Amino acid sequence: MSSLFLRLLLFFLLSNFLSAQADTNITLGETLTPLTPPTSWLSPSGDFAFGFRPLESDPTQFLLAVFFNKVPNQTVVWTANGGKTTNYQSKAVFTQDGGLSLRDHAGNEIWNAGVNGAASAAMLDTGNLVLSSSSNSGTLWQTFDNPTDTILPGQTLNQGTSAYAKLTDDNYTQGRFMLKLQDDGNLVLVPRAYPSAFEYEAYWSTETSGSGINTLVFNSTGSLYLSYPNGSVSSVFSAPGLGYSGGGYYLRATVDTDGVFRLYAFPKNSLSTGRWGVKAFVPSDICESLFESRGSGACGFNSFCVLDADGRADCRCPPHYSFLDPDRIYKGCKADFISQSCDLGGETAFNFTEITNVDWPLADAEEFSPMGEADCTDNCLKDCFCSVAIYNNETCWKKKFPLSNGRGGSDVNRKAFIKFSTVSDPASLIKEKKEWKTPILVGSLVFGCSAVLVPLIAFVMHKRNMRALPRTSGAVIGPALCSFTYKELERATKGFNEEIGKGAFGTVYKGVLPSQPATHIAVKKLESLSQDAEKDFTNEVATIGLTYHKNLVRLLGFCKEGTHLLMVFELMSNGSLNRLLFRSDRPEWNQRVKIALGIAEGLAYLHDECRTQIIHCDIKPQNILLDDNFEARISDFGLAKLLRLDQTRTSTGIRGTIGYFAPEWFKNVAITAKVDVYSYGVMLLEIICCRRNFEWGPESQEKLTVIGWAKECYKNGRLDLLVAEDEEAKKDGTRLERLVMVAISCVQDEPWLRPSMKKVVQMLEGAISVSLPPNMCSILS
Ligand SMILES: *[C@@H]1O[C@H](CO)[C@@H](O)[C@H](O)[C@H]1NC(C)=O
Ligand SMILES: *[C@@H]1O[C@H](CO)[C@@H](O)[C@H](O)[C@H]1NC(C)=O
Ligand SMILES: *[C@@H]1O[C@H](CO)[C@@H](O)[C@H](O)[C@H]1NC(C)=O
Ligand SMILES: *[C@@H]1O[C@H](CO)[C@@H](O)[C@H](O)[C@H]1NC(C)=O
Ligand SMILES: *[C@@H]1O[C@H](CO)[C@@H](O)[C@H](O)[C@H]1NC(C)=O
Ligand SMILES: *[C@@H]1O[C@H](CO)[C@@H](O)[C@H](O)[C@H]1NC(C)=O
Ligand SMILES: *[C@@H]1O[C@H](CO)[C@@H](O)[C@H](O)[C@H]1NC(C)=O
């Protein structure tokens, strides 16, 4: 196949010189093909040809076109089929019924000229392909009436006719610009919102509306003018004094891909070495003309346009930006760094590169005057919406993203400061976004408490019997915790009168700290701790104080006064997951999925990422709180040691939360972080089904736990039963299955078969696939 193709191609290359016949008249039934002669019909002089022309970038694709036959690149002046290409098996036919037709390999018509009944056709020396009727050679159809992007000498454009720029140098379909002689007599250049046909405002015109002008004429000596009804003319452009009248040049006027309408000349006496020279063009400055409040300007967003000598738009990217598509540079530029996030702040990770004589005049976000240069850049640095600061003569303009209508040139009297990220690894920014940065000291100014700096030594040595945190200076890591007096907390909670929860540790009360603005708090009063636990209190509090994650409830401070042990947390406004999940109007599926992921991320942090591994030991919906944004926050972590849960594996120790406990609690084996994974799995099923582990609907005959039920449904391929009446979840079948599989993998009896929480997060996100052990019987038993 490929060798046949090469042979054909070689044949084609040879045939280019031999084949095309200089027939003046083309007769009915004559056919052209891309590779087998004849491939084209020539004009009598051989200057022009109509036929198949391979695409430069892909010689297996062919245009059916009129082209300059003798100039080196066989410059195309007209295309059939809207500039779309066909393959080597296509055919062009002057049909028996007098029409012009382009057909594919099977003979199906791809395009036709829209007329029938022509008696003859001819490729004329003007470059016009004409279909004529028999009666007195009346013209039925001609390419001169249906221009694509080029007008030739001798051609006129009538009212309402348009010529379109091609899309790129090697893509001949209609592009972004149009030359149009409007019905009102105005000749305009108009940008189009590619790929639609929507027309923006004209960026150039002859300003001849209402003049009665009805034709644009390109005469044989290279003058392009509009002709008034009374016979006078108005020149569009001309190339005087070059002797075009002698016929020494090929001429064409083309609407180019950059929106400029140019007159080109090619010297006939140096066909092999010559090139098309630009002799005249409008508009005179495309960069300036193509200003639009809508759209991006001549060169696309985030780029700037510099005018070259041929009136060409030389599109460039600012430093730290690169072309979206190097083959279509007018599409604009993209930043090579991650833009400043308004969430992260992170202005320290940005700096500026200065360039001169560049401006984006229509992208103003703000203007300051008077303002110095340093203040100008500083202001832009702190503004997450500002991508460039422009400065000139005490005036500062902040430019917003994306930048539009950029222009460069010696007349642009501006300095541009291009903001860019100095972070070489953008991934680190993303990670930063996931976790909270260690907040600044929550000091006495805020809460009116005395801040205790948690010294590093407390954790490195982990001394169990410290009586109190030393109020010393020292290597401060992490945040400060407030040390409250009992009186302060008594006042904040109005004498511990509003109870908001009760747990294994004691009671939780609502309170307010008299800070500015007021801080709402939850005060946990620890009760009935053992003597040992009291001793460990400070250490545990310090450990907890060092944790910072968006899915953990934050510890703000504590109080240790005699037997009074209290912990102060930020108040979670939306209560517990327990309340949210099991009420009649269940939360939406997407919200549930988000909560499930949040909890997993919080647990993964406790297990793997914080300084000292923290095993929660009591994961259940009651211990998941919801903040203002309904983001899940794990509470009561780090307290397990105080309760000595690991030493009291008796029914009393685990009463109330039995459904969430991993089997190893009841065996004489070591307790690891995998107990949390088990509890998480149970809770994940509850989140999926909005059903308590030990609750069964009246219709359910078998009194299954949610685990048993989920395994049953999974085994039978009926996951839809788990989310009955939850259309949203059912529609999201892939994710539903993923979540159920994750949950099942978490609740396996053997701790080592359960995934780590880090893996769970990845599986939930779909970053890795969920692996259930090969032996399904064992998990489904
Ligand atoms: C070409 O066709 C036209 C009109 O059909 C006819 O007048 C002319 O004589 C033909 N020329 C030749 C060379 O056949
Ligand atoms: C020209 O561009 C159009 C639109 O992007 C595309 O569909 C077509 O395939 C391109 N043609 C060629 C020959 O690349
Ligand atoms: C073409 O138009 C120009 C300007 O109107 C005129 O000077 C010139 O004589 C015209 N040439 C021909 C061949 O009509
Ligand atoms: C022809 O008409 C145009 C526009 O109406 C006018 O400007 C011009 O002077 C007229 N020329 C002559 C010779 O009357
Ligand atoms: C022919 O095309 C090639 C590649 O597109 C270009 O480099 C060259 O300048 C063209 N030659 C002429 C005479 O336009
Ligand atoms: C920003 O760049 C300038 C010039 O390259 C350099 O002197 C300065 O230290 C940089 N600032 C930061 C914060 O990186
Ligand atoms: C700078 O701006 C001031 C007032 O805005 C103006 O008077 C002065 O001429 C400007 N200087 C230059 C060099 O443009």
C-alpha cells in the first residue's frame, strides 16, 4: 500500500510538468484527479491552473483550487469546497449536464459549483475559471464572482460580496477576517469570532457609506478602487511607478490571515528566485486597528502585537509566557507558571520581569496616580487579580487576566512589569493549597489569654511527667496555644450553662471569647480521668496543638488548674455529621462525597503527616463536625491516650461505639492506625447509604448491619439498592462503585489487608484503582 502510494506520488511529481493540457475550452465529461494526469486545466498562457494542488504541510491532502501555475509555490487564489481538502482518490468533473463537481473515491459528490447547463468551461489567463452557456458565451458562473481570500486584476467585487482570510497559512478554510463591500457602499474589514460567523465591529473602512458605490475594481495596472455611479473613483490602494502596466508582474490582493489586506507583486522575469513582494496594504497598523473591547486583539490573549515592515502583526509572548499553539500564534499565550491564588496569598512566591514599550491599554483593572514605581509593583504583587503592572510618569495601571489587545512599539511609552511565580515546582503550591499553612501566633492580643509557646523540646523528648509547659522562650515550632484560667472559661461559657455535647471524656459547652471579632468556642471539660492521664494532659494538648489541617477541629487553648482540665476548640457551627446524615432530608450526594473525602484526608494527616502519629481510636459520625462551609472536621483526636483505651478493652470502654470498632480491639493484638481505617470504612458506608450501621428499615427482613448489606449488594451487582431514592448517587454509578469498594476494603478483618488512609484518599480521588483482595469469598463472607 505505501509503496503504491509512493509510486503514485512520484508519478504525480513528474506529471506536474507533463500533464496539464493547455486546452482553452474544457468539454463536458472531462475529469481531473490528484495524482493521475490530467491533474489540472491550464489557462492559455499557462499562468493559471485550475485543479488539484497538494497541501504543503501534508502532500497527501489536496485542494481543488485556482493557482498561479508558474510561481514556485503555486500560490492559491481561489479554493473550491470552502478550502477543505480531499484525499488522492477524489475527482473533479465537468459533468455531462454542464456542472462542476468534486467527488470522493466512491463517486459521491462533496461539492459543486451550484449551476448546471454550461456548454463549456475555461480557465482564463486572468485567473478566472468560467462556466459558459452555449448561447453567445453567456457566463453562468465564475470564480471571480465567488472570491475566497484573493482578488486578481480584472476582478470586481459587487455590493454584498465578501472575501475571507484563510485560517492559517496552510489551512484554507475561512478564518478570522473578512473584507466586505457592504450594501451601503462602505468597504470594511471585519473580525469574526472564529469559529462562529459572528462579526465584530469593523476595524478598517473606506468610510464611504451612503456614497452609492456598488463596485470594488482591481484594474489590470494594479489599482484597487471604489467606483462611484457618476464615474469618479476613490482609491483603496495602488502600486504606482513600478511598471505593472507592462505586464511584468503577477499581481494579487489578498486578505491575509493576520487581518491585513495586501497588494502583492511577483516579477515574472525571475520566476525561480523571485518572491511575492508587498506593495501596499491596509490598515496601516493592524496592531492598533484591531483594538476591541470584546475579543483579544490581533494576537490573542496575554500576547502583544508588534508591527513589522510589511504591516504584519508580529505576535509575541511576554517573559514567562509561551504560545498556546506555536503553529497558530494569534491564539495567544499562556503563563508558564501557576497564577497567583487568592486563597493562598503567597505573594512572596511572585516577582516581576520588566520590559519596556509594551502596553495592554484595554485590560485596566485599576489606575493610580500619582504613585511611585515601587508602590505600583508592590500593589500589583499583593493583588491576586493583577497580572501586570504598567507604569509611566507617576501613573500606575494594574492589568487583569487575561491580558488583551497588547501592543509593543517604540511609540508605546510605558514600562511593563510582568508578574510571574518564582516557584519552580508548581506542584508544591497545589499541595500547599490542600493543607492549611501553620497560622500565625494566636496570641494574647486576640483572646486576651496568655499565650504559651509550645517548645520543640516537648515533642522531641516527649517527657511524660512534665507538670506544666514551661513558659520559656525556646525553639518555637508551630503555633501558640492559649493557656486560660478557669475563671476566664467560666466567664466565656456563662458558667458552663449551654451544653452542646457529652462524650466519653466529659461535657462540651458553648462559649464566646471577648476578642475582636468575638471568637465562638467549644469548651470541653474533661472528667474522671485517671491520675496518669492528668499527668499526660499537657503533653497531649501540646501534640494536638501542633496539628493543622483543614479537616481537623482546631485546638485554640487549654486550662489546667488543679483538677480542672479543659480544652478550648473553635466552635463548629453546623453540628455533627451524625445529625446531618440521619435526618429526614439527607445531604446531597456530592456533599456527602466531599465530606467522605475530607474525613479521609484528615485521618491520613493524623496517621502519616503530622509530627507524631495520632491514632484516633474513636472514628464515628458523632466525632465528625461540620464547619461553616460544611467541610468535615474531625474532633476528639489525640485524646485516646488520655482515656487509656488501649488498656481497657472491655465492654465498658467501648460502649456506644461498638459498631465502629475493628475486630482487633477484641483480640490480644497490637492496635495500629488500621483501627481507624476500619471505623472509617463503616462510616463511609453510612455516608453512602445515609443509614446507621445498626439500623434497618421496616421492609428489610434480614437484620443486616450496613457492612453486611453493602457486601450483599456489591456481590449481587445491585449497588443501586444502597442508595435507593437517591437519583443523584445512582447517576454517578462509577463513583458510587468506587466508594463502596473502598469501604469494603477498609472493613476487612485482617488489619494488614486494609489500605492506609493515604491510599484511601488516592482511591477516593480516583488517582489509583481500588484493589480488593483476589479472594472475594473471604471479604464477602
Ligand atoms: C470555446 O467555447 C466558446 C463558447 O462555448 C466558443 O465560442 C469558442 O469558440 C470555444 N473555443 C474553442 C477553442 O473551442
Ligand atoms: C483547518 O482547520 C479546521 C478548523 O480548525 C479543521 O477542521 C481542518 O481539519 C483544518 N484543515 C487542515 C487541512 O488542516
Ligand atoms: C487603473 O486605475 C488607475 C487609477 O484609477 C488608472 O490611473 C489607470 O489608468 C487604470 N488602468 C487601466 C488599465 O485602466
Ligand atoms: C461623484 O459622486 C461623488 C459622491 O457622491 C462625489 O464626491 C464626486 O464629486 C462626484 N464626481 C463627479 C465628477 O461628479
Ligand atoms: C514557498 O513556501 C516556502 C514554505 O512555505 C517558503 O519558505 C518560501 O518562501 C515560499 N516561496 C515563495 C516564493 O513564496
Ligand atoms: C525579584 O527580582 C529582582 C530582580 O531580579 C531581585 O533583585 C529580587 O531579589 C527578587 N525578589 C524576590 C522576592 O525574589
Ligand atoms: C507627567 O504627568 C504630568 C501631570 O500628570 C504632566 O504635567 C507631565 O507633562 C507629564 N510628563 C511627561 C514626561 O509626560
